[in-house]
Amino acid sequence: MAVNSIMLQTSVVLRYKDGLDDQGKEIIKGQRFSNVKIDASDQDIYDVAKEIEKLLGKTLDELVREDESSITNA
């Protein structure tokens, strides 16, 4: 039985350092960007994230690409 995977959507999550809390631990905040083009390359997403990092004026801690697919048997 053959199965097919159809990409439904892509989102990107940027996690960045936003100072220190009362105990001196780093505060990590996140920003999600939905409706990213499904065929966007990892390099393109990385390049855009680095530009957003500059605009935020914060240090990027983590960049996560989330792909959602539908799997069916055809």
C-alpha cells in the first residue's frame, strides 16, 4: 500500500534572549511566524531570521521550522 504526504503549512519559531530574571537566569522569549511559503529553503528561512534578529535588537537563541503534512494512503 502506497502512502502520500502532502505538505499543508510551514511555520517558523524564533526564540531569543531577552535579558535576565531576578535570579540572574536568561529570559527566553519566542515569536511564531505562520504561513511561511511551503517551498522556502532552510537557508532562506535562516537568512530572514537573522534580519529579524537585527530588527529585534536581541540575540537569536534558537530557530525552529515546523512543517505540517497530511499523510494518506492512495
